[in-house]
Amino acid sequence: MNHPNAKLIAPGERFGKWTVIESFVGMYLSFRQSCCRVRCDCGTEKVVQASRLRLGRTTSCRCCRPSAVQTHGMTDTREFKAWAAMKMRCGNRSHRAFVHYGGRGITVCEAWRDSFAVFLKDMGPCPPSMTIDRIDNDGDYEPGNCRWATRKEQANNRRSNKPITVGKRTQGIRDWAAEVGEHPETLRSRILAGWSHTRAIFEPVESKNRRPKHRNTPIGA
């Protein structure tokens, strides 16, 4: 049986504390899955299904499991899920969001990547309705650049929500759009087309189905 070359994991890729040392060692016939050989940071070697690595279902041998997880059973908590998803986005090339994280060079600092206990100590408990957010969107996941934030705070902090200054006021495109009653993409496309910030924000969108809105352009714009 030929192995699926397109699905092989390159030697050297890391998944938690596992490092792939051999891309293909056979097939797990029951599920027709390719298997690779990995080595844990503690030196333990094991053959595992490649799909289990990609999905984050195995990240180390038992001897390396963080004590916080073993003691407190936190695998189903928001904190542990945020930690696991963060590593997947940055380290798993098969993850749907990899292009926006690991693909842009965003990494997880070594202390957090190797230990959930350290991550939890640095970040603290996750408040209700919040998820992990990077303060600097071009920075890494590391102490000082991460916080627990609401979805609105995260949306305002995205690269697509570029700060725009008109007169003496500066706020994100989303906030300007909400203020003038237009869609953020309308304002963004105008600015990309070379419009001035004042015109892009305050010029009404022509429509056959509605009258143009009359807005007051701020003094000093």
C-alpha cells in the first residue's frame, strides 16, 4: 500500500513536546492512517498517527503532561482549550488558520509552548465570555503581549480595523462605520482606492433605494 505523500509531516516539525523524527513508518490499517515516529522532549520515542498530531490529540508522552492538568483536570476548561488552539494555529500547517498565524511568523514562546502550567500562571483564569488576544497583532504569543479580551475588543484590535484619524479624533474603521451608518468594508475599500479619510468616512453611499444621508463634516477635518 502506498503512503499518502501529500499528508506526510516533515521531520523536525513540532506538536507540543513531540518532534517528528521520521515522516512515515507505516499505515494504521484499521483507519488507513499514516503513522510517523516522534520523540518527546524527555527522550521518549513513539509511533503515532499523523492525524492525531495534526488535531492536537497527542502533544507529549505521559511523563511530560503538565502537573496542573493532571491535578486539576483542566482539559475541558477555556484556559486549556485556548492554550491548545493557540499552539495549533501557530505550529500546525494543516490548521485552517495557520496562514494567519504561523504562516505570518507568529509563534508561541517556548515557556508557554512546552507547559500549560506556565501559561496558566502567566495569564491567570479566563473571565467569562473572553478569549486570548494579542495586544500587538504582529507580535508573538508571550507574556506582556497577551490578554483575555471580549470578542468586541478582539474585533477592534484586528489588522483589518486600522486606526483612522479625522481632525483630532482617532478610532478604528469599525467604530467610524458604526458612527456614520456604513459598512466597514465600504470605508476600507474607499481608503484603499486612495480617498482621503474625511471623504471616505463622511461621503454618503449613493443608492437608488434611499436618499443620501446628510452628515456634518467635523471642523478641522
